[in-house]
Amino acid sequence: MIELNLTNLEDLARGTAFLATGGGGDPYIGKLMLKHQLEQGKKVKIISPDEIDDDTFACNVLTMGAPTVFGEKAPNGLTSYEAMKKVEEIIGKKFNAIMPIEAGGVNATLPLVVGALSGLPVIDADGMGRAFPELQMVTYNVGDVSINPLVVINDFYETGIFNSRNSSSGEWLSRAVCVRMGGICQVACYPMNAKQIRETSVHNTIKLSFEIGSLIQKARDDKNDPVEEIIKYMGKSNPPRVGKLLFTGKIDDLLRETVNGWTRGKMYLKSLNDKDTLLVEFQNEFSYAKLNDNKVLAMVPDLICALDSETGEPITTDSLRYGQRIKIVAVSVPPIMRSEKALKLFGPRAFGLPFDYTPLEDIK
Amino acid sequence: MFRIGVDVGGTNTDAVLMQGKEVVDGYKSATTEEPGLGIIKAVSTILNRNNIDTKNIESVMIGTTQFTNAFVENKRLEQVAVVRLGYPATVSVPPCIDFSDNLRKIIGENFWIVNGGYEFDGRLLGDWTTEEITKVAKEIKNKNLKYISISCVFSPINEQQEIDTAKIIKEHNPDAIITMSHRIGRVGFVERENATIMNSSLGKLADKVISSFKDALKELKIKSPFYISQNDGTLMSADIVKNYPVLTFASGPTNSMRGAGFLSKKNNAIVVDIGGTTTDFGVIKEGFPRESAIPVDIGGVRTNFRMPDLISIGLGGGSIIRENNNQVSVGPDSVGYKLDKEALIFGGKTLTTSDITVASGDANFGDKNKVEHISNDLITKSQNKIKNMIEEGIDRVKLNKDDVPVILVGGGSILVNGKLKGASEVLIPDHSDVANAIGASLAQAGGEIDKIYSYSEMGREKSIENAKNDAISRALQAGAIKDTIKIIELEEIPLSYLPSGSVRIHAKAVGDIF
């Protein structure tokens, strides 16, 4: 069990920014929400999926909407807990745990706020193992976990209940209500039992965030290269991951546009000796990296992260700027995210890319 | 007619005498506890030695870091009443949550989160009522709080609730000094509210400092109007600064950059300010510093107001040089103000960048004999390293691949000799030691806006027109002359996860004051 406190909160925030792979929304507000709970004396217990009882019944809670709105209009705070209670009411059964749907960005911290409010433990596992833009992009779907009942709620406790035909439809419908709710709403969905949690989620991702965050800080304090330390650490993570430094360079060109509500863009990096070029595309999060216009070095769902060359600080796509010195790091995802069914949900083709998935470690 | 530019910094108070576009004279003196005294000393010196009658002074412009320093040092700050309009939203993040413990103690816990605010599309959020605000106004009165901060969700889109709230509070508290967030920052609530609270906390000091400036000018028998420079390099009348001290927070680097641009007659350039310990790199675009797009921390508090986008590296005239395995490293540590004791040329024991510059013959100060033993190899390697560091800094602040003029200012500019990669030309202007005061004297006023528009409803052209007009009317309010106002910045940022056509527009207009 991990207990959150005001000191390791910083590590968590930095680690979730890493796992957000360029998107996921600014974790700053989420961090402040948690800080407020901890200062009130609230506790947040985080338990490993290996420790859960067979009668565990958990609800996924999250914030849906536009990061710009979230930055202006932080939520009421109690509403996500209310959304969860609404789900309980509909299915007639109480939850005894909370699940994060996402390991990166603001939705990695929000469930911990609900954990503080409800006193329920938060399970150290999630449905994305990183950040993804849409609700159906979760490993839960590999095990056919139902997204229903899908409850959305705003700051006035106005509630919408969806009984959708599938998770993609749930995403599509709730997103429309989200706009009418002022561009942001709180969501509870994907109720899960112990078996489903054990079998369909990505395990130990909160712990992963804590560890990534603390080792970036430690590397800075010890004057070591944080990026090197992250790569070394990945082999020791649980389950073991492969970390690769794909490229060191500076941003040479940046293109951005918004299509159907997604921020799409391309970042071109030039190596410091001017010889090589790396193209990294993003669709909210980074989706693939291609060397010298001919070789794809990494692709979704494997993580592609942009880190400040010197400090190792994760950089979001919003704050990319011409001339920035950046290291691009790729990290393999656990096997559960690489099954055929999973890749249909969030592999390259799900993002409209014209190629099939090749695992990071198979690309030489 | 003449103008006077003054820069009141933490250590020095500089004054310059300007005639049209000419720098007549400049003088540096020490900053005093009562800032007006330093001003009197510096200004009277340049007036006397140039035989100028104060009748011929048409205006005085002052740049100051007094407020920045006070905030960073947590000194001379006041308790603040924080009124937030946004309930039932925002309660998960109470005011001042990320301030240091010490600051929180000073500001106090006088918070009211009341019904109100707007949605991103301009609809009403909570139900704002006169009754609720009146109740708050009375509680503020009972608590005897004078400095009040009002922050409303999405006030950059609609400021009406902040204005209405301020009016009611003022009715019950006639002495209240009120700051409204829409006057301070842009979209990004926590950062904007933070800056508003910071501004309120400086209310008493602002009154004192501005009075001290006024007294100084009175003492000098200068009757012309005086202005204070704000973060973006434009000017505000002194009476406005009294209410918005926070808007001067970054005026120091801004003035130095604008002064550098003016002295070298460049409107678009990179300014490299090489001091004793650090070098700052910034960009001037159309004569104004490029602003930072990401939140800026001041005294540990995250804000989002208008700050020049600077990067700083540990390179200066006092940076320490080390040789290790045939590799040369420069900085980031420096002997700092002890240069005149610790550098080799001054009889010290530490090899610094200044020693290398003297040894190479590029500059002549201190005792050259003390650095004769330095090998040509070490000189070349060190100079190459310094040059690389500066070239990398230039490249990091550049907007695109094109070469641009580079202006070097500050005492450390002697470290650079010859061409720099990425620079179309390298300029070292005269009077660069008083660039800050010169920057302050460049008289322009500006206005800006940052709002979310719906292109699907209003159309792109009409939205942009609307944004431009709002920026222009704010520049007019700030004192700019109508015919001289130009739009110098226009930025459209499409928003993700919102209906296609929601775009945030940032527009900025500036014009001459005279």
C-alpha cells in the first residue's frame, strides 16, 4: 500500500505528466485539488491489484472535457463522488474501491481526490497505462467490461445517465452533453469486479508515476542525467518495460491544428549535428515518431514522451516551442495493451495511421 | 523639449535624459531605502550637468522593480480579502492553495467563494445575486479589510460580474482598494486569481512608492506628467500603477530589452544581456519583448500575466573556468560581485571568463601580466565554449531558422568577439549600461485582450475584428493617441475538445502617448 502525502505528491504529478505522453491535460489543477484534500487531513490509500479481495467492486471516475476550460473552471470537487453514488444507485450495489481510467494527465490524480473524499482505497491499476483521448480506448474492453451505467454530472449536480450500446457510443454521446455542461463534466463508468480488475487492467501504474517522478528529482539532485535514469529504471518496473532514447535534438518546426475537437500536430526535430530529422506526430498525445522520413521508431500504444534535455521535465504538446532542446523517449507497454483486441482500440490504425503495430523492442 | 527615463532597480537607480530619439546623458546612482531620494540624486545630477531647466521636461517615465522585490522577499505585504465568483464550481481548489506557508500567513484566510461566473461560451455559471455580495461586503467591513481581490470564472470573456461586485463592496467599504482579475490576467483561473491577490497584497506599498516618486518630482520641481512602465514595455499613468503594481513585475528585463532595441535601431532582434553571473536571452518583435506563453512563477507563485519570454544561463563576466581532461567548462557558478577580488587579473586565485578576455587581448582591464601564463590553447577553448553557449541560447529563443540581428548589452558583452552563428549581425550599442532607463523612456501605451470566440456563430473575420477593436479601446483608455495605435500581436488558438470553431484570440494594440 502507498499512502499519498504532501511530499510524494510532487513526484506523482511529475510521473503522471510523463505517462501523459504530451497530452492528458495539465496535471497542475489535479495536484492542487489533492493538496487541498491532504491539508484538510484527508487520507488517500493506494492498493495494489495483487492485494484486493475477491469481493472488490470498483468504479472508474474521471474528468471529461477541454483542458482550457478545466484550467479556468475547476470542478466543485464533490460531484465526481456524486456521479459514483449515482452508479451505485442504478445498479443497487455499493462500491468499495475506486479505479483511475487513465495513468497520465489530470485523470491520474482526480480518482485520488475521490479516494480522499470517500475514504475508499484507490486501486493501483488503470485502463490505459498512459493517457488516451477517448473513453473506449481502455484495456477493460479486451475483457468486455461494460462502460454502463455511464453517469455524467456538472457542478450543479445535474446528471446524465447513458445506457450505451458500446463504449465508443458512450464516448460519443457523453461528449456532446459535456459541451452543454460548459465544456467540462465529471464522469463515473466501467463498474468492475475483482476478476475484471485483475484480468483487464494495466497494473501498478500509480506506483510507476511515483517512481518516475522521484527518480527525475533524484537524478537532478545527484547531477545525473534524468533521461538516462528513466531508461535504466524501465527494465525494473513491474511488469518490466523497455525504455529507449529515440532522439536528442531541437524543435525545428511545429504545425498545429484542431480537427473535430482534437489537437493534431507535427513536430520536427533536428539532431544537434544537423544530420538527422525526427518527425513526431500528435493527436492530443504523441502517436508515432519517424526518423529521416523513412523509418518509424515508435508508435501507439507504446509511450512516446518529450522531455526537456537538461531537466528531464515532461513537456506537453501545448508548450512545445521552436528551438526547445528535447529528448524523445519511448517506453514499451505491458502485454495486455498489445493484444489484437487492444490494438484495435488504440493501435496505430485506431488513430488513422496507415500502418500496423510493431512493438518498440522489435524495431532495430 | 526633453524626457527623463528612470530605472529604480534593487541596487542601482539610473536616469537618462532624452531629446527626441537622442540620448543626451545618463547617470547611475545607488537605490535608496526611500526610493525617491535615489531618483532625486540621479535626476538632479543629469539636469545640473546639462543645464536643463525643469520647465523643458515634458515627461518622466519610471521603471521599477520595487514591487517585484517586495513580493519575492515577502516584505511589506498586506492582508487580502479574496472574493471569488464561481460557486458551485472551483471549490475543489481554494484560493492561495499553492502559496508558501509564510505568504499564506501574511495574506490571511479571508476567502469568500460565492455564486457567479460564466461558462466558456458566455452563458451564466452560478446565480450571482446582489444580496449575497452585499452580505460579503458587510463581512469584509466587519473584518476591517481594506485590500480586496475579486476573481470571476471566465472574466476575460465578460467582466460585468467583477465590476458589479466591486461596486457593491465599495458602497459598504468606501476606503477599499479593489483589484479585479480581468484587469490583471488572461484565461487560466488559478494563475489569474493568484496575480490578483498578489496585486492586492501590494496595495499599501504601491501607494507609498508612488507617493515617494511624486514627492521626488515635486522636490525636483518637475511638473510634467509621469508614467510607470509595465511588464510588456508600455506605460501606465502613475495613478493606474497605484492600483495595479503587479503589472510592473517584469518591467526590469522588458525595459532593458526595449532599450537595447532602441539604441541599436532594431525593431526585430534578439537581445543578449550578459551580466556578471547570468546571461538573459530575449526576443524583441516590433520593438516589444516577446511574451511567455507558459505560466511564470514569481516568488514561488504561479501567475499568467504578461511577462517577457526570457531564458537565462549561468554565463557572465565572473563565470568560473575549469579545465579537466583537456575539456574546458564555463560556469554555471560565478565569483559574482567579488570579481574585483577573486579574478586573476585583480590578484585573485580564480580563473574567470574576464581573465580569458583580457588574456586574449579583446579587453584591457585589471592587470594583464597576471594572465600572461594562460596558454593559447586554453584561451581558444574557453572562447569557443563561451561562444557556443551564447549561440545555443540565441538558437533557443529564435522563432524560426532565419538569421536575426543580435544585440549585446550588459557589462559582460566584452566576452563576445566577432561573429555569432544564427546572427545576421552583432551589435553592441553605446549607453547599453543604462539600457533599462532608456527603455523606460520610450513612451507608448498599450491594451490587450484574450477571449474565447465562436467562429461558427460570429465568423472568423468578425471575431478578429471584435478582438482588435477591444484591444484598441483598451490602448485608448491607457492613454494612447488614436491615430498612432497599431495592432502588434494577433494570435488565434483553436481549442481542443470543444465544438469546432471555438477559438481563443489574443490581440494587443499599442500607440504613442505624445
